[in-house]
Amino acid sequence: MTSNRNLRLRAVLGASASAFTILAAGVAMAQEAPAPAAEPASDEVEAIVVTGFRASLQSAINLKRNESGVVDAIKAEDIAQFPDLNLAESLQRIPGVSISRINGEGRQITVRGLGSEYTRVRINGMEAISTTGGTANSGGTNRGRGFDFNVFASDLFNSIAVRKTASADVEEGSLGATVDLTTAKAFDSGKPQLVLSAGASYNDLSEKTTPRVSVLASNVFFDGKVGALLSVAYEERHLKEEGANITRWATGASNGGFNSASTVPGYTIAQINSSSLFAPRIPGYVSYDIESKRLGVAGSLQYKPTSDTQITLDALYAYLAGTRKEAQLQAIGLSRANTGKPQTIIRDGVVENGNLVAARMDNVDLRTQAAYDELNTEFKQFTLSGTHDFSANVRVGMLAGYSDSTFTQPVSTIVTFDRANSANYQYDFRKGRAPQILLGFDPTDPANWASTNGTSEVRIRPQFVENQFSTAKVYGEWDLNDNLRLKGGFDWRKFEYDSYGQYRTSETVVQTLTPAQLASVSKVFTGFGSGMDLPEGNFTSWLIPDIDKYAALLGIYSNSGIYALTDTNNSSARGQYGAVEEQDYGAYVQAEFKFDAFGLPFRGDAGVRRVHTEQESAGYAAVAGAIQRVEVKRDYDLTLPSFNLAADLSDTVVARVSAAQTIARPGIGSLSPGGDVAVQGANRSYSSGNPYLTPTKSDNLDFSLEWYREKGAMIALGVFYKRIDTFVATLRREAVYNTLGLPDSLLTGTGATNDQVFQVTQPVNSDGGDLKGFEINVQQPFTFLPGFWSNFGVVANYTYVDSQIEYLTSTTPGAPTVNATLVGLSKNAANLTLYYETPKWSVRGSLAYRDGYLTQVPGSDGNTVQGTNETLNIDMQASWNIRDNLKLSVEGVNLTDEFNDQYVGDSNRLNVYTHSGRQFLVGLRYNF
């Protein structure tokens, strides 16, 4: 994949280089005919009413230029009109920001190689967490501190600021960046506004069209003393995600090895069943049918009784309701011990680079399964803020707020049918990235499948996660003179996390169905493989359980008998239980200053923040051979200095240097003292938390040089270095259950035995390391070109990040370590947007490239690593101002239908290969 990666990166960088060439020509032309000098920086961010993409860029440049630290921003093109339909999609245009996707849209962000756990998000000045669920391939349910941006409609917001350097007046908790989301307010425009928009979106894989509408109304009253704004956005989406799902590769020796009668040319049975040969663990294909409805409501009430006092009440509500249907066919037996893999006979095979890339087998256990999930997220936040100027030199402010993000998955059901010892099963990974799989029988015939007690499964696993934030802070500012301002304040934050779930006592206890009964509760899934270029002979239809009919016949939702749900008395469900309460008390002092030295004007800030944290966590763990609820309390103190300095080297050039100590607290889900024994199909694991994890602390140094050669133009180079003292790493090992010190009673009803190997995981503090990199950012309107060419412009950036971390394989002193890059870090990332804009028309195309990155080190099942390969996403937008207040827009998202390509091991063994199609949108916007 390396050559392909380099070609795609070169394509993006080549396009950027072409833009830079035009820019250089523009600079030369500008030197021949000097333009008026740009206005010098001022203390306040210029207030601009943005009315287009170019004006949006100019407003963001103004914010960046006037900050002391390193800040990048995105502004709305107009009120209730953000540049992208998804907040994360907009954020990826910022240098150093990469995103991960779920269901075809951005979910979480990585900033300068540091994942969402290291990034704080504030909404209207208050920290918040939003939580959603997803498939295992897209990160599953968010039980950490990461922020899921897909909960919110972008129409509700008018700006995003990414603060990459720290200052004492911004609360601690971020190593990557603090992201500030701001909703619209009536005083922003100071005039009556009513905006209506309506549109439709179409996904070419699901072939479904869904609606999208929004409305915003705002006004000011009583001579501008009162302002009110209400914004509502609603949309529906219907898409598919489908492709290959291998569930990792495992060694030939795993799960008891292949049958001794197995034959692979050139290999003995000992070599086949060795730890140096890898075979696909559960090869199969999967299709997800996903529907969602997203509602967002933002309101703001502002009161300004005098020019010295302002009070603002902000409210934000979001509700994301979705359903997910799954159809999957897989070779489950290749990951089973006893009656699974040891009975499978390899009749022929091909080994390449130590991987069994093609094989023909007999006695393979196959499984078809259907799943149905309901996934709902409700977010609400209320923020009250106020400022008062006692004089021209003294001012105070306050903020108090509460937010709640609740994720519920009330229905999470899987029903399976099985086929034991199937003959003439074949797979081949040499036919393309998507493997060829030949079954050797008709998978749509009910007579070829069975539902058998003790083998087939019915999983019913509702789960719930709630995050709550309460915040209060007061602060003051005193201008000692024109060049020195003192700031100080106190803040308090309380974070509460609760998670719980339910399971059946035994998921393999089911009714054995007669052939007639099985036929009556099944259906044929068809149409698989569109846009995948599947190898010849691949199946595209197969039989799956019809969950509705199955439930009606057997009463699986009765919560009684064999289908009764249990909670803390069930070993698997017990692992879903966790509670954390965290209170942070902070105080800071900061000086903001301006001075002249060496003939240059300088400005900056220096300060220190002191923090006290109290933490309580609870969960269920084995104590003296019995399961008990365990509670752990701890507290710690931190002192965090920060310094930012900016110098105006000329009227158009700004240099910056920043230094700070920052921290990020461990993920919430990792702090539970409890443990979880989980048996799901052929997957057996024991995972536990660690309430004694210490925060990750970093010493940071940033340098940047920025040239604002004309209005709307910027060239910026930034260099950054972080010395990180520790990372929270997941320690992974394999162990036989009876060596873990856990009671055998935890395995009751799971089908697992105490002599089987389990994947054992626990988060631990590992050694840190250095993270370093640089960013190049260019924004340039081509106003120096003649005629219609002057309506073009370019936005381009490139980021390089590197780090080397020693990952633990054991806590035993002297145990070997794995040296690899930081999980979630893409060494190369680039973005390019070329736009054309006139008062009547606007067209732009965007490319977003992200290099491959690791997702787990060490990997599971003997794999050295797990990761995701590079992505290149291409989007386009166009709009036509039919009249001054009526706009028609068209947008295409993911135009190349980029695949989610995940791998395991150093040889890029396929793990997941799915796609979700292209999204097309058309809409009308009317501004009264």
C-alpha cells in the first residue's frame, strides 16, 4: 500500500504546489505594483458580517492574527449557514486537524496527532461531551472524554475556534487543542432576521432521498437592550455501509490449530499450525442499513441594560435517533476451539509473506446473522453568562452552566443461524482488496441452515451511557495602563459519568427450530456488493433471520424465561456498569502585555493555573474470589504555567512563540475499578479499568511565522514540539482463564470453559515520548489575476507529525516493548480547497488527505499492530444567488466513495473494508 499512499499524497501536494506557483506569481505582480499596507493588528477581533465563503475566510484570518497564541478558526458564511454540513468536516480544513468518520460523516477529531481523548470541546464557553454509539468497526459506543460532533447540525453554529496553545485563563484538560463552538446570538447582527432553508439529500448506495430543513429567527427589542434568537434544524439520513469484515487474522496455532489432515503445498502441519503463519480469523461480508433523524434547537436571550453590562442565556438541544440493521455471513468456525478450527481441514492453500492468503477447506462452521439496534443520543445544555464594566479599566464576568449527554441503546439484538462442517469453502485475498469467498452451497436456501440450542445465539444487550457537566466560574480584569492588563479567576467543574447495560444469562440457550420453523422466521438479504468490484463468483444474497418474525414466534423480548435480562448478577452485563464523579477546582492569574523592543511592537500573555482534582470511581471487581462493588477515591494537584508572545515584525508579518505545560486526564471509561468477562461468539475477553491512572502531562513549545500580504491572504508556517511524560496505553496479553484469579461462576451460561484462552486488557500508564511536527497554511484570493480569474482563490495546508512511543507488553520489569508511532497519529495530512466566487455564483472543491494511522498497539490475536489505511476525501459545493435573499445550493460529499480500509499486522492484512456511498444534497435558502 506504500506506493499507492505516496501517489495519493503526491496528488494532493502537487495540486497544492500548483496553487503555490500561482501565489508566487501573484506576489511578483504585487511587488511590481505595490498594494497599500495592511492595517496593523488591533486588540479586538474585527467584527465582520460574513456573506460568503471568501468573507468567511477573511473573518477567520482576523481572529487568528489578533490572538497572542496559535488559534485557527472557521466562520459561518452567513447566519445559519456553516461552510460544511458536518462540524467535523469543517474542522478537518484546519491545519493539524484530522477526523474519523461514522456512517459516512465526521465523528471525532485528532489534533496534531493527538486523538479526541486529548482534545477538549467547549460550547458557548462551557466544556461538554456528546456521546453516540456505532459499530465495532467505527469505534463502538463512546465511553470516554472524546466529543462526537455528528450529534449536531452545523446550521446551529456560527464559529469554531481551535486553540492549539494554552493560556492560563482557559481551563486545563487538553494536550491537542481546545475547540470552541459558538452558537448564533441576536446581538451578532443587531437587526431582525428570519432565515428559512429546505433541501433533500440522496445517497447513491442506499438509493434513498431524505429531507433537511432549518429555520432561524432573531430580533432586538427595547432600543437594542434585549435580543432573542431561536434556531431549529432537522434532517433525516438513510444510507448503507457494507463490505468485508474479517475480524482480524490469527496464528495457525490459535484455537487448537487446524486439523492434522490439513495440506498446504510446501508446508508441514507443524508449520501450518505455528505462531509464524497467519490465517483470516472470521472472514465474511457485512451490510448495515442505517437510518437517522437529527433535531437541533439553539436559543439565545441577551440583555444589555447599559453599555457596561450584558447578560446572556444560551440553550442548546440536540436529539439524534437512529436505527441500524445488519446482515452478515461469516466463517465463524475458524476462530473456535474444540469443534471449530480443530475440525477444519485445509485441502489446498497459498502462503504469501507468512499469510495464508488463499485456501480451500472442508468442515468449516459458517454463520449468518441479523442484527437490529436503536441508538439515541439526547444532548441539552444551558449556559448563563454575564459581564460588567465597573469602569474603563476594571471589568468582571461570570459563567454558570449545565449540560447532559445521554446515549441509550434500548434495543440491541442479534439472532444467528449456523451451518456446521460445511464442505468446499474457499477464500482468496489475491483477487483485490475485497476477498473472493466461495461457499460451495446455496446460502439463500433455508434447508442449508439450522438454529440449534448450544450453538446458535440470541443476543439482547441494551446499554446506556450518561455524561453530565456542571460549571461555574468568575473572573476579573484590571487594566493598569494601556500596556498591561491583569486577569484572574476561579472556576469549578463537576463531571459525572454513569454507564450500565443488561444481558441474557446465556446467549447460546435458544430453541432448536425445525426446518419449517426456520423457514418461517427467515428472509433473503439481496443486493450486496454495489460499487465494490467483487471478485467473480462471490455471493451477493444470503438467508438471514427475520428478527421481527423470530421475536413474534419465540417472545425474545418478553424479559422472562430463557430470555430474561440480568444486570449486575451477570458477568458480561456487570462490565457495562461504571460510575465516575470528578470535581475540578481551578484558579489562575494572568498578565496580558504590550511593549516595544528592538524597534518592534510585542504583545502576549503570561500566567499560571493551579488545579485541584477530586475523583471517585466505582465498578464491580473480583475481591477474594467474589464479585463486589468497589469504590475508589483519589485527588491530586497540578500547577500549569503558560506563556504566549507575538511580535509584529512588519505591518504584514507576525511571529509567535508559545510555551506551556498542559495535561489531559485519563479517559472516563478507563477509570472504573471494575472488570468485564465477555464472551461474544468466538471472542473471549477479560478487560478491567484502572482508577489510579495519572493524567498525561506535556511540556509544549510552539513557533510560528505568518505573512498577511493583503486582505484575505495569509501564508503561515508553524513548528511545534511536545515532551509528553506518560501515555495511557492498553496492556494486552493472552491468558488461560483459570490463571486470572477469577471465579469460574463468571463463565456460567457463556459457553466458555476455564481452560480456554482469553484476551486480557487493562489501561496502564506507559512511558511518554516526544511529539514534533510542522504546519504550512496558505489562504490566497487570486485578486491579482485579470478578469474572471480574479474570482478564484485557494486554501491549502499540510501537516507533518511524528512520535515514537514504547508500548508495554507486560508490567514485568525488563519485559519487551513495541516501538511505534502514537495511536491515532497520521504523519502526513493535507487539505486543498479551490474556490470561485462572485456576488452571483460560488463553486468550490475540496480534497482532504489523511495518512494511515495505528489504532491499537500491540494488536490482538498475535498481530503486532492494528490500524487504518490512508484516506482521500473529495467534496464539492456550488451555489447560485437567484435573488439577493434567495440561494440555490448543490453539494456532493465523498465523491470518490472512499473506503474504510482497516488492517492488522505489519504486512497490511485486511481487517475491515467497507464503504457508504456518495451523498448529494440540493437546497434552497430564503433570507427575509
